[in-house]
Amino acid sequence: MPMPRAVYTFPRGFLWGTATAAHQVEGGNANNTWAAWEQQPGKIANGDTAGRACEWWQGRWREDFDRAAEAGQNAHRLSVEWSRIQPTPDRWDEDALEHYRQMVRGLIQRGMTPIVTLHHFTDPLWLAERGGWENPETPGLFAVFVAKVVEALRAYVTRWCTINEPNVYTALGYVAGVFPPGKQDIRIAMKVAERLAQGHAAAYEAIHRVQPEAQVGLTVYYRPMRPARPWFLPDRVLARVEGRWFNDYFAVAAASGRRLLPVGSRRDRRLGPALDWFGLNYYTTELVAFAFRRPDFARRFPPKGAPLSEHGELALTPEGLFAGIRWAQRFGVPILVTENGVEDSTDALRPRYLVEHIHQVWRAVNFNWRVQGYLHWTLVDNFEWQRGWTWRYGLWALDVATQRRIKRPSADLYAAICRSNALDTETVARYAPAALDALLPGVAAV
């Protein structure tokens, strides 16, 4: 008996692409907080450094953009490096701006929509010396930098992301201490969170002053936190509280101009409303259990039975992406899935991961939710922050020593989806047969 064929079609003009970040792909970034962090022993897995990264600053973005365009991608999200453009407080590097101008022009020439992120985890060293985002002057300094970039790139870019994952920047840099500046102080973290929210709003106003037609968004890493024991009240309360601060804080601030408080919220005109579209980054779901002896009273772990990524930290939980899109609907603006992917050097899980998550996006689209596109993390293996080169997210593998790109099977799978603007069971059967049951429950087993 032949297997039924199903085709899950996306709207015309849907954006398909990949996402990258400057420090992770450019190479040679030496003037920012991450470059300094990498020189400290024990901060990065295996003592890795970004080094040459993917040599985009040397021009290899051209061949990688060619690969993306040939694979049917019609969009790409990249970031600009503040420390290159403003290497000192009183100097702008026009050559660096021209470099980024060539990159976004290159995307346009390849028929791809550029989406530019203005802050992706790195700060100039001179800013860090002034206290970074602990300094109340930083939101204004960021707005000046943003206006300079938008003026330079406005001929080619209309969709901007102000700050990537401010919740991760705050949590890992000021609570967990595994990102620079490596602090573990919840009081400082809350102050930094407020400054970042102010920085987004200041950047939003600056962009619209320079480019009134711009579409300005913010990306948040949405991580569903489910109570490990739904019947146990402390687990339920803990999951709700952690989800409120990690997932909701920045989204609520940008969408409504309200600052979340321990109880309730307060209107703060410095925070917004300042949102034209919302960027949703999603990777996995975690369970949260109350643990009295832990400093934060929380134990976190993946759902039982879910397939895990190569290093065991990301669970295949595609329903969490659907939940994230449903959550993002509340903010009343169009949604773009700006990151979604899995670390997998052998490409064993990635094909199934891709299919099942894109299927959840299709489900959301068919609820008439305002999802405008999907960007996979990432195009080619890159420097994954504190994980160094040990975590591999690329559709294309990278030999760091030789800079050779090696296509993984999931690159062809994603290309088939992008080119057809659809997910179909014939493609899935060829590249990711393990995902068939998610598309046609019960049929694949017959």
C-alpha cells in the first residue's frame, strides 16, 4: 500500500533563510568583550577562540551567500559588530561600514532580504571599561551607534533587530556568569535588564528618525519551562516565575512599555511601546523542579523520552515552537522565527529536527497567526560562544583549519523546502523518514 502524500504549503512571500552573528563568523574581532573573554583560561570549551571564525571579514561571505541563494533561501539575518564600526568613543570606521554595505548589497543582488541585528552579545572594550550596560549612559550611546549604522545601510535594509536575546545576555552574563562580564549578582542583572530594555526603545526611536519606513523588532529566546511535577505546587510556581522573568520581561517591555515587577508591572515610557515585529528564537523545552538545596531553588532537565542533541542538552520538543508562536501572538505584531536549530556534527538528528519544527510553523500559519518567516540557525558551523567549536549547528560543516565547507544532508533537505515553499512527505521520506509519523500520525508505521 503506497504511503499517502501530503504537501504543507506556506504563504506566498514567506521568508526562508538562515541566521548568523558577526563575532561567530567574521574572524579577527579583537576589540570586543568576547575577544577578551576568550583569552581567559577556562572560559571556553577546549580553550577555543573565535580566531579566523568563518573568514567573513576576509570576504568568504560571498561564497556562503551564494550557497544560501542557490539553496532557495530568500532572506538572511546577520549582525554588525559595534567595535568595528566605533572602535573608540570618538571614532567611526567608514571602511567597516562600507564592508557591511557590501554585504547587505550582496544579499540584495542574490535576491535575499537582509535582516540586520545591531547588537548580538558583543560590546566594544571601551564601552565595557565604562561599565557596559550597567552604565545608565549606555542606552543613549547605543542609540547613537544605531543611527550611524542605519544611515549607512538604509538604502538596502528596512528590517532591523535592535538587540538579540537580551534575556540570554542578562542571564548568562550576570546570573550564571558564563558570558562576559562573568558576574553572578541578581541585583545587577535586573539593572542591566532595565538598561537593555531602555536601549531597545532608544534604538527603535533612533531608527525611525533616520528611516521612517523601517520595521524594527527585538528577538527573545523563548524557552518553555514546564513544571516537572504538575501536581506539586512549588514546581508549578517556580516554572511560572522563571518563565515570566526569562521569557516575558523584554517582550512585555517592548510591546507595551511596561516593566515587570515582582508583583504586577509598571508603565515606563522609557521602554516603549517600541515594536513593529517580534523575533522568536526557539531551541528546546525544559522541565523545572523545585530543589531546596540549590542556590536558585531550581533543577532543570529535558523532558523524559525526548531525543537529545549530540551533547545531551537540547531535546527534540517541536511542540514548544508552536507554543512559542502562540505566546508571541499576544504582542500584536508580525512574528518571525529568527533562530531554530540543533547542535549535531553528524547530522543524525538535524533532518528530523528541521522537519518537525517547520511543520509546527505551518500549523501556526494555518491558524492565521502572523508568522512571516523561518530562519534556521545556522548556515555554516561557527564559533558557539562558551561552547567554542564543540557545538556544530551548520547546514554546512566547517573544517576550521582549512576553512573548507562540507555540505551536510540537511542542507539539501532545507533547500527542497525553501525552493518549493512547502514541506512535503516525499521530501521527508527521502531525507528524514523518522519525522514522517509527526506529519502523518500512524501512517508511516503501516
